[in-house]
Amino acid sequence: MRPEQIAKTFYFKDQNVGYFEDDELPTKPGQYRYMPYRSAGHYALMDALHQGEPQRCHYVVSGAKRHFQVLRWVEYGALELGDFENPAEQ
């Protein structure tokens, strides 16, 4: 895995899910493309989303977790995100 992929990886319950494909990490509500990992974290997130409840995930910036919610699975490789944690709240 390339360093830029590692830097854009996000997690569900501290298990890796995938990495965001855009140059910048998402910081505001919207739909975002990601490349899923074949991992227990991705499977667990998809299973939880299919239960119909938004799920809290995070990515890491400068050693600090930044949380957000995955509101729904849009299609393969796309999620709708929202409720981003304000970095000043950390």
C-alpha cells in the first residue's frame, strides 16, 4: 500500500475500512468515493449500515482521530458522510 493511501485510510471501531480517493480528506457532508479494503472493518461497517443506522468512523490527521458519521452506503465505492467533528473540539 502506498503512503498516500495509508494517509487517507478511515476506520470503523478501529478496524480499517478503506481509503478516500479524493486528494483531500472529506471535512463536510456529502458523497465521497473510496476504495474499500477487503477487511473485517469494511464488512462490519457494511453490516451495520444495512441495519439502517448511521455509523461513527474516523481518520487520523497529525496523530489525532477526526470523527464523522457514515450516513449510508450509496453504491460500491461511494458513501454519504456527515456530522464531521470540528477539529477545535478535540
